[in-house]
Amino acid sequence: MLLSISNKSSSIPSFVSRLRGTVRLGAAEFNLKADLPVHEGAALSGANSSPLSFKHAISDLVELTDFSPQLPGDFPDLFFEEDTLRITVSPGGALLSGTAAGEWKNPFGVLKGLTLRNFQLNYSSANRTLGLAVDAEFGSARPKGRLLFDRGKLRIVAVTLDEINLGSILAKSLGIVWGPLNALILRVRDPAEPIRFYYCDGPAYAGYEEGFRVDQAAIEIAGHRAEVALSAAGGTATLAGRFLSDIDLGFLRLSAADDSRMGPALSVDEAERALRLDAGITFLGERLGTSTVAARPPSANGYELRGEIRATTDVLVFKTPDFIFTWSKAKGFHVDTWAMPDFPFDLSFVELLNKVPMRSACGPFSSEMVKQSIHTRFDLKARIDSGPESALRFTLNGRYRIFVDQDEVVSGQLPPNLTLLLKPDEFNFTALANGIRDAIHGSATALVQQLVDPTFPERSTQFLGALLVQPLPEEVANLIRCRGWSVAGPVPTSGPDPAASATSEREGEATPDRYARELRRRGMTAQQAASLIAGVYPALGPADLISLLRRHYPETVGTPLLMLWALDRAGVPRESAAQAFLTRTPDVKDAAFSAAVKTVDPHPRVEQTVKHLQRLQTSGLQAARQLKAAFPTFSATQIGYLLLVHFSQTVPDARAMGTALRGMGANYRQVRTAIYDLFPVLSPAEVEAVARSCFQGGP
Amino acid sequence: MQYNAMVRGQIVIGSGEEKLSIPVSMKLPPDQPGSLVVDYTADKPEDATHLEVGKFADWVEQNLGPGVFDKTALPQSAQNLEVALKTLHLETTGTNFEMAVLLGSKGADNTWKAEWKPVSGFPLTLVDVTVDIKQV
């Protein structure tokens, strides 16, 4: 019979159809169903009807594809609860998806600190790669992760992160501390490729390198990005990578050591606890070879970059530049000392001599009066700091050396802290050389003024004697005399001319007396004249010198201190000076003599401190404070003496000394006493006036 | 003496040479007046006659209506299977119709099984693959 379906109500019957079947996996049945009809192909879908062991499910799954399942020994027993693993069969193929609860801590025993949860199986017949997505926990991070199988063997556990603190990984997983490097933040190198933190068991697979690794990461050093990877093996960690481009600070560029188009390569120097950049160095536009630069993340006080620039050849007038630099965003660029020896810059001494201020109108020096073969060299030490508007500030200190016919005739300290700013459009060695010349030139007037300062006649004598054409014409001698400067040698009427001396001796007057009288006539004190006299008449003994000074400079050797000071300036050994003084001054008061000896011949520790402060180029004011702090029992006179003798550049006169003493805490009476003791040519009224002036203008 | 009367016949699914002939019988008088009921369950549907799934779909379209069971709705690999009737229930009032057919094919051992490997080359096998059609 034929089947014909109709109903009595004559309405059209409707039907539903359904396709179903059963899959068995890991001792569990999956009842798959699909309602029909569908327009785009039926998809049967169903879940496990009973709890299912994760291992059994995985085993069956890989066995379906003829592989043997291999899970590491520490892999946990996980279960898919009933109805949590779903199989879908569609025109596109078969898909298994589901989540097993449970957790896996420290996967493989390698990824310490990492905990995996919610193992999400997602297996497709289309690519047949067995993998699991997982939720992960690493410290406070909650990354996503995955487990990858290679033909049934679990090979890779990986989690992905947007950023992670390097120190966190080092401490949690590797038990390593890299000090300042711990603060480095690893960030994604590419937004489409998050950081991978993984372990690959066995050789490289599916784009993962063997072993423990953190890759696809970038760090930032000095505002520049570098791609890095962290790996570990045998208890040793390695961080290596390369900057994407040169680190260009404008004045300093760190590039690849091999001149490749990428930036410098980096690795970790565990001893330094810093990154080590193998870089080509370009400073002020000049490639100065390669160097190793240490790099660290920013910190409160530390550097971000530190390296040594060591050129193997001269750059213009700069002898093989060699110095250590540091840089940080907060503190900028810094070089403590860049030694620039033998920097050539010939000064125009005629012009400079004529610029020295004069008390009265004197004629000018001319070029014919000065020797022609005079050269000047400077041994400089430059300190470099970041200046305003991205400029570099160079602070120069050092010495000058004056040569005549290639013989060094005079040397001395430059005025301290000459400064020049090198602007960004001047970041080249030519501009730097010009800037240094300008800075020296700007200080040259003061330098020459210092050289001809009559307070230090021996220096003036040495300088002018070497500079000026000899023998001095009367015209030149008059120019010098007019200015009140000192010059040795056969200056008519102003020096111990041997011929004149012979005449004088015949006339019954000893030549030293004549010379001493001449020096006094020039306005010198005993302390100023003593060294000149001793230099010209070295055979004079201490007793004769004491007599000579008393005859011609009674006002400035009137105290034991002043006499011992003068003898010290004359180079008389201190014990001899004291003995001679006592012999010739039996009625000296013990206290006054003792105080004088302590002042002029201080303890070696005092001299050491003074030398230390001199090396630091300390100002007179600072020196006074530090000497007082180191030797609190010292009187104002003792410290004033040390300032005048050893810090004469910044303490050239009574007022400067008084001001420095006041700055160290001396009161008015103490300052006045010190001025009185050390400046005997001043009248009492002048001493009072100078002392008062030191206390005007605030505390 | 009590007598029972039976109506016997065959329900034919398909047409021509490819058809399933299903022997059915109905009891007279019916339990409910005016309504004859057919209930059929195959003992071994695997061993019975099979019909191409396409032919079955044609029969369903002609006799039950279009769209009830469309061959093209099946995955490609299922479109080459055969059907074997497993159960049939119908009532002559036309208000209740249900049938279940197995989908399967002959394997390498030449025995017909209600199994389907939906993905070529991928050894996932569905067993007891069944199409249910029900009047609602």
C-alpha cells in the first residue's frame, strides 16, 4: 500500500526531522544531534554524558590520529565534568571544545611561579593541532596561555602578556636578582604579538625556541626601544637583543658596532648588574670607534647610560679624547673629567698687557717689545653637563703654559671654572675648539693681570722677563715701572745691576741693601720682597736676611709672625728661621713666638688638608669654612694666613680675607685682629674700615 | 469464540526498483474507532533493504512535504549514505506520524553499519546514526 499522510481537518500536516548519532571518547558517550532542515548544512553537536578524564580524552584524541599521548610527569589529573566537553560535526569538519577544571602549578617544574587553570580544549579536524587554551596566574598578572602538543607529546606551555616586570620573572621563575635591571619593564614589541613567556620541551617547535624563554618583548633604554629575549639554561639567565635604531642624544649617538642598520646589540653584564651595549660611538659628529656602554633603567640616583669614549686618534686639536660619560633623563649628560692636554691657543700678549687696568696713564706696549716666538698651551680638564635648551655646558679648569722658543717659561692655573655652552647646532669638535678658545680669551685679561700682579713679584718677574725682548729698553722699563709691575734682570735703576753693585760696594753700601731699598721703593712688603732678594742673593743666611729686612722693612716684620712669614717666603728652612729669629730676638715673648711658629709652620696634617682643598680648587670662603671645621681651635689669624698664602687667587687682599673669615663664623673682633696681624701696612683706621666693610651687607 | 481480524499490507518507501517495502498489519477493530494504527520496528534494519539517502529524501518530499528532510542539508559525506528503516508509527487519522531511519553504509567487511565518518581522513566515527521525522 502507498503511504499518504493527511488529517481529517484537511490542514497541512507539519513535520520536524532530526539527525543524531553517538561518538565514544575516553569511556564517555557523546550524543550528537542536529535539527533539520537547515539551510547551510547540518551541524551535529553534543556533549559528554558522563565525567571524562582529561588524560583519557587526550589519549583517545591523539590515538585517533595515530599518535601516542605523552604528558609530563607533573601534569595534573583533570576531568571534564558531565556536559563540559562538546563535539560538533559540521560541513567544516569536527570540532572538540570544552573546559577541564583543576590547576597545574610550576609547569614542567620549569615555569616556576606560574599556575594554569581552566584547560580549554579546542581541537579541530581542519588543522589537527592539539592545543589547549588556559587561564594563568603569575603573581598579580592573569595572562592567557596555551598548551601545544607535537604528535601527541605536550611540548609547549606558553602564556602571553602585554607587559611584565623583568625582576618579577627573574625572582619567581629563576631565583635570580639583577639589581637595578630588575626594574626593567618588558613590553610588547608589536601590538599584534604579545610577549611570550614559555617553556618548550625539546627542540624548537611551532615558532617556539627550545627551553625557558621570554620573547617578543621590548624594553626602553634612554627613550629608545630594543627588542629583547630572556632565556635560561643551567641556572643561568641571558637577556639579549638589539635596539631598533641608534640611540641618538644629539651630541652622542650609539649605533651598531658593526655599522649595520639596526641599533646597538645588548646583553647583560651580571657583574655590573647592567645591560651591556656593544656600540659604535659618535660624539659631536665624530665616529670615535666602538665601546661598551652600560645601560640601566631610570632610578632616583643612578645613570641610565654609562660608557667610556676612547678615541684612538686625535680629533682636530683634541688629543685622543678619552673620558667616561653618564647620562640619565633626569640628570642629563655628565662627564666628570675630560682631560684635554696641550690645547693650543696663542694669546695676544701685547693686547692683553695693555688691557690690564692702570692707576695712572702709561703708554701702551707694542708688538716689537714682545718676543715673537711665544706660544701658549693649555692643559685643560673639562667637566660636561647638560645645559639649558638642550645645550652642553663645558666647565674648564686647568693650567696654561707659555713657551718661548719652545722652552716653557711660565705656567700657572687658569682662572677657575671657565664655562662655555655648546648649542645643538654646534655639536661638533670645531665649534667646541672655538668655544674653548673664546672662553680662554675671555679670561685671558684676568690671567695676565694675575701674572703681573705686584703682590707676587717673582711670578711677574718671571713672566715679563720671559715675554719681553731682552735687554729691556729704557722705554719698556718705564712702561713696567709706570704700571708698578715687577721685572727682574737688568732693569735700569730697578734691579741689582752687577756693575752698579760693584760701584755701590766701592761706595760702602752692600748690594742687597740697595736691592731691598729698590723693592721697597716699588711698594713691596717684606713678605713680597723676601723671595726676590733671596733669589738674587742666595748666599744670604737667615741672620743676614733678618737684619736686612729689619733695616728696610721695619713696618712689615714688626712681629714674630711677620718675620717668620717673610723668611718662609725667602725659602729659609723653618727650623733655621726660628733659630735665627730667637738668637737675634732674645726678648721675644714666648706666646707670640709660639703663635707665629704654629701659624707659619703648621702641623703636616694642616698642610695635607690645604693641599687637598687646593686640588679641589676650593674657593677661599669654602676653604676657610673647611679649615675651621677641621681645626676648630685655629685662630682667625692662623686661617687668614693660610688663605693668603695658599688661596691667593680668591683671597688677594684684606677685605677678601676678612669676608672669608666672617663667612667661616669669625666675629668682628677676630676679623679685625687677623687683618691687623697680617696686613701691617694698613693703619689702625684702615684696619677698622676694612673690617667694618666685611660686615656690611647682611649677616 | 472470539475472532480477531487483521489488515495486512506493505508500506512502500521509494519507488521503482529502489524502494523499501515494509510489511505492516493493523488490528481490527481498532482500539479507537475510526483510527487504524501502524507500529513497525525492524528486527535487524542493518540486514534489511537499504535506500539511497537521496531517494529517501525524494520520497519524504513527495509524501510528507518539501523541506522536511533535504539531502543537501546533510554534510557532504552523509549524502552518499543509505537509509534503513528502524521504526515507523502512524495513525490513519493523520495526526500522528513518526519514523526513524538509520544512516549507514557497507564497510570494508561488506556488512552494513549505521556508522558515519563525517570527516574524510579523520577517524572520528558516529554510531547509531539516525534520522528522526516526527509530525508536530
